[in-house]
Amino acid sequence: MKKSKLFAPFLMLLAAAIAAIAMFRGNYDTTELLAILLCVMLFFYFLGSLIQKKVLSFMDQIMEKERMEAENEGEVIEKSGSNPEEESPAKEENS
């Protein structure tokens, strides 16, 4: 599994741990703590999923741009080095 796929669950678990510790120290009732914790986990999972999708789409755009630039650089090199046939008759005429 790619590391980028683990962003949403990691964010959810981190937020849940922080919320659980804060509510435990605040002496919340167990049922109230669990209800709030469920809401926090769902909210941060969806938030993490949205962020993950945006990051992956940006990464895809960057990879596509780099691939296109690499193809264009390859064409430029081929164009500048693809004229040895034209140079050889000119050399023969001068001889």
C-alpha cells in the first residue's frame, strides 16, 4: 500500500487520540465521550480523504508535466542531432 493512501486514517486516528485524551482529562461521561469521539473520527476521516484526493491529483499533474517536459527535451535533442546526413554532402563538396 502506498504511503499516500494512509493519510486519511492517520489523520483520523491522531485527531481521535487528541480528542479522547482531552475529554478524559475533562471528566466527560463515557457515553458522551464515545459519541463525541465517533463524530470527531468521522469528521477527520472525511477531511483527510478530501485532502488526500487533492494531494494525489496535484502529484498526478506534476508527474504528467514532468513526463511531457522529458518528452519535449528528447525531441529537441533528436532535432539538433538528426542532421548528420545533411552535413556529410556539404563536407564532400568542399573536398
